[in-house]
Amino acid sequence: MRPSTVRRIALSLPDARERETWGEATFRVREKIFVVLGRTEATVKARKEHQHSIIASDPRTFGVAPYVGRHGWITVRLATVEPAAMRVLVTESWRLTAPKRTVAKFDGK
């Protein structure tokens, strides 16, 4: 998967904005980061209780993110991730970060 595809997925979500931080693209909702995008991998927020099962499903593709992994974040290797899985991971990361009202509106509730 190309970084431009991850960018397109992230920016398709309500109130998502891109800003460069630490020399990499970060995607935010209300100034809270939900994706950090590098050239070869992305870092996304996941529920702490799901982190290890995601990683175990494909250890070549997923790993514990440096620094923020203890909070549930995972790294995703772009060369090996399935596009549908990446869309789910980015969307779930956004859901965990966005205000509840924004998520409810996105879900049509």
C-alpha cells in the first residue's frame, strides 16, 4: 500500500486534518493524532485490549509502536498490509480519537 492511499483514507474521515510533526505526516481530529504516516509504515491507535490480537494475526505486518505502544498503538508495515485491513484500522483509530458526537453523526445515529 502506498502512503498516498493511507492519506486518502485518513482525510476522508470527518474533521480530519493533516499536519507535519516530527518530520512525518500526522492526521488529527480536533488536534488529537490518530495516524502517524511514514514512507514505509503507519502508526495507528488501537484499543489496548485488541493490540496483541491484531499483532498476532500477522506479526510481519503489525507491531507494538515505539513510545506509545503501551497505550495500545500499533505500527503497520505498508508493504504487507491488506487495503481493507488498513481502512478498518485507520477508521477505528479515528473513532477512538474523535468526539463522540462526531462519531455518532458519522455512524448515522
